[in-house]
Amino acid sequence: MTRPIPRLSAFSVLTFSALVILTGCFGPPAPAPTSTTAAPTTTAAPTTNAAAPTTTASPTAATSPPVAPPSTAAAPTSSAPASPQPTEEPAQPGLPEQVAPLTIYYVAVDDNGVSGPLIGCGDSLVATTTAPVRFTDQVRPSIETLLANKSRDVGLSGLVNVLYQSNLSYTGGELTGSTITIYLAGQFMLGGVCDIPRAKAQLEYTAMAASGATSAQVFVNGRPIDEVLSLK
């Protein structure tokens, strides 16, 4: 036995629709509070006003000129020292100027020490003198006169200059105690083995006569003469 399906009256349908419409009208106003909460965020504008005082830092630039006085105070210190006065003091006097002949040594070949000191291959070393020369340090003009002679024969004396082909120049000298040391630059050009002791003796004896020393040392291009003239 089937039950009859109840039918809704028109009045109940209208009532249900009205309830739906009313619930739709009185829903929660969610979007409104979100718009109102955004408004306080716009109050961040005062932070821009806080930036303005930072721009007032320009007065610090105006305070920079007072830095100049310390730099101007340093200026008198540079002009203060009067050191040029000590340089005006007269230097200590050196050697007195003299006018005298120079003593230059040459070789008497195969003389066997008859005319002077015996050297080398049975030769003699003989002193000769020049015309008077003006000097303060006699070593320089004596050695330079010896090296400037580009003739092998010394006039008609029979003496020989074995340094006549060498290209040497005097660069300095010093006297330490009784030893005179002279410094030369350049190259030797000698004629044979026997010219080695002859050249050395000419330089050493000429330097000793000029300085009053009893021994001599010769350096050529910074090296001892014995090393330069060695045949090894």
C-alpha cells in the first residue's frame, strides 16, 4: 500500500524564498573592515617627515671651513728651520796648492837594476821628472801624465813606456797609512809577458813617489792589478 507524497503549498514556498533573501541581505560585511585597516598604513607619511631632518645635515658642511686653521698652523713649522746657516760655514781647508815637477817612472830594458830598482825580466825602473806643474793632490796629475804618454820611447833616454798602447784612465786614489791605493778604469794592451811586471811597476812607483808612500796597490775596473794581468 503506497503512501501519498505530501505536496507543498504555495504559501510555504514563498516563506522559504523570503528567508533565503533575508539571509543574503544580512551576510557578514567582511570587506569593510579590511578597507578600514588599510587606512592606518597610510599614516606612514610621518616617516617621510622624519627624513627631512636628515637633510638638515647640510649645516655640518658649513662647519668644515674651521678645519683650515690647523693646516695654516703647520705652515710656520716649514719656514721655521734656519738650517742654511750651518751650510754657510767655511769648509775645512784641504791640501795646499803647490807648483813642482812630477816624478814619472819608465823602464830601462835589460839594465839589471843598474839605473834603478830591479824589476821583471832583468830590467830597471828609472825616475824622470816633468816641467813644474800646479797641483793640490800630486797623485792624480802624476798618474794621468803617465797614462797620457802614447809614445813607447821616452825621448832619446833609451827608456821605454810599456803602457803607451793601453786605454786606461785614473778614477781616484786614497792614502791609508803608508800605502797608496789608486783606481783605474779601462784595458791594458801590452807587448808580451815581460811587459806585465813593467806596467805594474810603472804605476806603483809613480803613485808612491807622488804620495810619499812606501807601498802601493792598483785596482783596475774594481779588480786587483795582479788578477787583471794574470795569464791564467
